[in-house]
Amino acid sequence: MPRVAAFNRRAIRGEESISISLCMIVKNEEASLTRCLDSVNGIADEIVIVDTGSTDQTRQIAARYTERIIDFEWVDDFAAARNFAFEQATSEYILWLDADDVFEPDDRVKLIELKRSLDPAVDSVTMDYHLSFTAEGKVAYSLRRNRLVRRDRNYRWIGACSA
């Protein structure tokens, strides 16, 4: 049975830290990509951007953060694109984000602490996935999703998955 940790629960492992590959699929995300990548800048050991056909400045923005920008022909299948992105990762753990996802300052601090303290026996970490917001920008609806997974466990996306 895989070990799953909640984002707000610590699993102490000492002074070592895990390595993280951020894997994203993007297409025409120039309006939100900088904010997303800034929110995890310096945390991910590797950033893998899989571009499914951008025609705007998405690739140029991504190039400010990583050289790992890989083309993927869109086949109308988010699972196929996400699985391809995961296959490019080389770090111990994979973190996935959509281009409009942002780690708020408090969550960024928690992610840094999690990276330092996560027990490597943990296979998956769930985190809040915010789906809608009020006019004031507060979270109106969220759910928990597996966001950080061990690469060597070969997690696969299956069927429809939201972008």
C-alpha cells in the first residue's frame, strides 16, 4: 500500500532533502506562466515544460526558467501529455502544476519545509487544488489532489484529467 502524506503533516527525515522535478504541460499560457513559475522558483531542482503547440510567448517565458522545453503533439488527451511530461523527469519526486496554479507565500514556505523533511518512503503527497475563487480572490471551492509523487513508482494519468 503506498504511503501518502498530507501537505500539512510533517514526516521528518533529517537534514537531507528530496529532489523535485516540476512537470507542466502548456499551450498559450503567457498570461499566467510567469506567476506560476515564480511561485516555485528555487524549489524545483528541475523544470520540465511540455509545450503542446503554443503560438504566443509561452516558450520564451518558460526559457527564462528552464532549458527543458519539449514539444508534444497535442492528441486531445491530457493524460497522454501529462504522462509524457512525467517521463521526462529525472528527480526523485515529480510535482505537477497547471500554468494558472500558484503557490501562495505560506504554501511556498510549506513546500520548502516539505522538501527538506519528507520521508523518502512517502509515495505521494496530497495538496489543495483550488478550482474556483470569489470576486475578492479567496478560494471558493477546492479539493485535494496528489501533487507530488515519487518518480520511481511510475504513476500514470489515466482517462480524462482536467487541465
